[in-house]
Amino acid sequence: MAGAPAGRFGRKTGPDVRMKTIVLAFSGGLDTSFCAAWLREQTGADIVSVCVDTGGFSPEGLAAVAARARSLGVREHRTVDARADVWTRFVSYLIKGNVLRGGVYPVSVGCERTAQAEAVVEVARELGADAVAHGSTGAGNDQVRFDVAIGARAPGLAILTPIRDLNWSRAQEAEWLTSRGFSVPASAVSYSLNEGLFGTTIGGKETHDPWKLPPDAAYTMTVPATQAAAEPEELVLGFERGVPVSLDGRALDGVALVAELNRRARPHGVGRGVHVGDTILGLKGRIAFEAPAPLILIRAHRELAKLVHTKWQAYWAEQAGTFYGMLLHEGLFYDPAMRDLEALLDSANERVGGEVRVRLYRGSHDVVGTRSPHSLLNPEIAVYGEGASAWTGAQAAGFARIHGLPSMLAARRDQVAPLAGDAPAHGSSAGTAPASAQDSIESKSPAGARAGVRKEGAGA
């Protein structure tokens, strides 16, 4: 076969040929299809494929994955429903922390790999398998996420990674499968799609060039904004303790709510994006993605949280969310710091409850209203930019003077004693020493003025 290392497939090489059972994380795509067939041929072991449904499959899709696994010769195929687990343990905290990598990407894949690895390990333990396997390459994030999770849950279990070890391209995998009589859809060679509860990522071809965009045909969840519905649509999301619990007044569990939001957003072209970021390996990576529900939920949560958080609650919740998202993205869910961050986010979201009104229109998702019984926006105390009943004008002036004191002191210091090479401060001239900051403060205060009078009288 063209492209194959000489003699590699003419004999048993790679994994230990004495292995009896290997449990493979299986999605039915090109990479895992290759792994199933290659491991069976190279090791002679029984391959048990496990499709962990983290939200990217329809019932028909799951049936197609099972059929694909059987066609590749696996001994047994299993499907594990992990959607509720992903929502509760991962997605809820991404929403509570307003997590968007690079300000745009909702960590669609990173939040699911840990759950998938856990499910595969559980099947391997049940069967007494010799090893687990996954279809990650040696140049992406998923290899690290799978390896770290498997190592944390089953330290002694062997991990097999055929594609990483061979360092093959998708075209080489497809050629090998075709040479063995297995079908390979043409689209599988061009793009790699990862579909899950919290969105779909698209990699390949145009995503490798930061000047290009994938064609509309590469997207599966939404219509282009140019073909979106002509009229806007509004919806109302209900939140309790930072977690969305209802849509237009109808209570829904997390999995159902995401599915319904995706359906509602589709005709409006909401949810497409492109993300450039730092990979776990230190490289720059670029993906396209579709994540209608995640983007809507995170924006809605952020605006509701603004209504109820104090300034410093908002600041630290944002820091915790960013840190949580980074560790989850890098496969470090089991680091104890994650439990600390979850505790902070839980506490910060105790009062993030109420309703958010969202308008969907031609690719946009705008929050147009929020309300909460815990709102800190109180017009009875003050209306921003208009007037206040809780303080007087003189009190406001005093606050402004005290609030600006550090800045004034620094400015006076820099005028009196500029650093070598500094130009004179605006409004001052070289050789003219301005009054000290202390003199300025005393001269502008009633108490200071009275003290000045007393000083003059005493010196007369």
C-alpha cells in the first residue's frame, strides 16, 4: 500500500500480540474506524467498541455507529449515555463561569473527553481488558485529555494509540481501510467533526489557514446568516443558582434544554464561529465550531449575573471561570484546584436566578432584558446618570475627591520629582515647583482653610 512503512502490515507489530481484549473509544468516524480494524488485524485481540454519547448523536446516528463497528469486525459494541453526566459535572460550571476560550469558544470538546475516557475505563474494568485504545493523533489536544483521564482512573491500564504511533494522515488511514475493503466517505478525509452536547468542532482544510473559512457545507447545525429567517424571534430563559432550568416558562432538564435551543437557533444562523488558541502542546491551533445553545446560555447567564453580583463577586467569578475553563481544556479535571474553583462558582451563583430575554436574528443572539428577585439595580436608591436619593451632592463631591486621591498624589509627585528623561507634566513648566499635594488638599478643604486662618493669626 502506498504510504505505509515497508513491511509494517505483513506481520504482527506494535501492540502486544498476546492481548486478549482491547476496549476502544469509538465514534464511527475515520480515526476510530481505522483503529478498530488495525488493532484487530495487528493484535488478533477481541475489540470491544464503546460509543459514549455525550450529546452528539441522534438515535439513528447511534444505530449507524453500532452498524459501522460491527462491519469492522469488533466482537462487541456498547453505547453509554453520558449526556446528563456531562451536563451536571462539566457544562453547568462552564455556564456558571461564563467560560469562552479566547472570548469566543465555549470549550465544546474539552468538556466531554474526560467523561468519555471514564466510561471506556469502566467497561474495560468490567471485562478485565488488557488495554484501552483511542483514535487521537500526536498533534492534538485529545491525546492528552484521554491519556490523563485514563491514567488518573486506571493507572495500570495500557493505552494504545495507533494513529499517534504511526503518525499517519487521514488520507493514509482512508487508503489503508479501503485496501482492506472497508468503505470511507469522501467527506471524512476532508474534515474532522466532533459533535457533542456543548457544540460541534470542525477541523481540516481551511481551518489550517487563518485567512480562510470552511464552506457552508462543512456546517451541520445552522443555516448561514445570509439565509436566516427574515423576522427575529425572542425567547425567555429561566435560571436558578446560575443554571438554566426553563425555556419560555417550560421546565426542561439540561440536555433537553440544549436540544431545544439548538433547534430554535438553527433557522436564525446563530452559533457559528472560529477560534484560534493555544493548544496543550504549546502550538497554535484553529478550529471552526457551531455552538448555538452554549453561546446563548453563556451570554444570558453573564447578563443575569451582572444584575445580581457585586463588583468584586463579578470580578472573581470571571477569574475563576477563566481558570476553570483553561484547566478543563487542558485535561486537568482531576486536579484538586478544580474542586476549589467549583466551590467558588457554586457560591458566586447562589443568587443568580431570574429570567433573561434573548432575541435571535440573522446570526446574532442579543440579551434584551433581564429580571431577578436578587437584582442590585434599584431605581429607588439611584438612577445612573440622573439622580440619587441616598446621598447629597456634597457627599458625592467628597467621595469623588477621596476616590481620586491616589491619582492626585501620584500626579503631584511626578511633577515635583520627575524621573530622568521625563518631559514636564502638562500644565507645568520646568523650574516652577508646584504646591505640594498636602498643601493642595488642605487649601481645598474647609478644615484646611480654617487652619490657615488660625496660623495667620498666630503669626501676626
